[in-house]
Amino acid sequence: MTKMSRISLPIKKINDKTKNWTTLIQVVERTHVNKRKNNSSVLYRRFLFTDEELPITTSLINSRRRSSRAIVRLEKPEFKVGDYDYNWLLVNGTYAEDFMESIPPQFPCHIGLHRFKDLHKFADTENLKSNGRLDFVVGNRALWYTACNKCHETYNVPLDTAIKCRSCQKEAYIEARCRIPIRINDGTGIVNAIAYGEDTEKLIPFNGIQMYTAEQQGKDLIPEIAQAIKGQHITCYIKHYETEYSSQTRAMHKVVKLYTKQELMKPHATVTEQSNTQRTPETSSSK
């Protein structure tokens, strides 16, 4: 049985040149088990560690362990946490053992607690918050799409088709959902984005099936849609993404969540009263 050195190095002193090291770490966060995109048989899980010299973030669990023989690799800048430049790959040869303590230690970092109704203030930082007035943007795509009625995973199959959804794994059927291009002007600039599903129904007097039916009947709803949207004031979260079109990469924006001025003016209204972030075509995998 291999015995680990009892001399522990702080995280900051461990790099890809360090040999025969051991460290005393505290698990801050552990993700769900994930699958590699290019090989679904390979499973992995991410951990976030801290020690007495390197506070990182708030905690989920607070046991401490000795760890050694992990593979130390340079971290990509966009995934760095704090000023530590490396990540560790824990493999079959990595040693980890519990550090026996009668009283679990406190984290060396401050743990801030917040009320549920205030959590909207800490939305995912990759989603930009925008306030502005709207206009409809005329495009060449249909103003509706087909999706699972349970989780809104996109499907390119006829309406009302019965399916077992590949995403949520539930027995479901295919429904029509709205997809509306909008232009948001906040007074300092303009951004074009696409709103989906229930968010669009806050802006226009039509739902997905009505949009589908109008298209089948050759009825043009664009004038009514443009008139309904024009000048509306909203607050929304927008996410940037890139897509391939005609062998070129295009920068796009989608509305993650949208609130109308009327919603925000309701007494005691908070964003936690709204439904969960909806799945949109660009975030789901179409096959």
C-alpha cells in the first residue's frame, strides 16, 4: 500500500512541475456526473477545491481530504477560478483519503446567504441583462417551430406526433411554439435577439398553434405582430452564442427570460414567481 507524504503543500505552490506532492483540500463544490460530448461512455465529474490559503467560493459540503498524484494541467483562461493557473485531473492512480477531524473545519472563505426571492440578482454572468424598447425584425425564418410539449426540446417532425422525448425521457407530443426576432434599444445601443415560447406570447396576441395555422392558411400576421411589439418596454436576460451559416460563423443573441413593464409593476412581483428558463432551439440538440 502506498503511503502519502505527511508534508502538505498549499494549492498555490502546486504546478505542472511539482513532484511527489500531497495537499490537504476541502471540497467546495461537486457537479453532477457528466458524459463527454465525443464519447458518451466516458463519465466525469468536476470538483472545486480550497485550502487554508486559497479561499474560492461558497460551500456545498465541507469534508477535508488528503490528495496526491493528480495530473496538474494549465487551465483555460475562461475556466479559471481566482488566480490559480492550473486544474487537476484525478485518475485511477490518484490517491485520496479522508482527513480525520473531530470537528469539521470552517471554510477559510466567507459564505454569503441570500433569500430565495433575491436570487434573480445573481443570474448566470454569461447572460446579459437588458432594459429597452422593442421593434419587430423582419426575417426569412418561420415565426414558429416544433418542440416537445414537456421540455421544449426542438424536433423537426409534424405537430401532434407522439414521442418519447430524447431529452426529458417523457411520453410527450409535438407542439408549435413561437419564435420572434426582436430589436432591443436601451438608449445607448441596439441588439437583435430572438424570443421564444411563452416569452413571445407576452408581446403578441398569438400563440404557437395560431402562428402555425396562419402560415398554413397563407395569412400574414406580420403587420399585427410588428404593431403589437413596437415600443413595448421590457427587461430581459440575453445570451450570446455563435452558429454556423453558409460556412461562416455568426454571432447571435437569444432571450433567456423576458419580463414586460406590466409584470415588473405588479405589487410584490419578483422574477422568482416566473417559470423556469425555457429551452430554446439553440440550446437544445436537434437530430
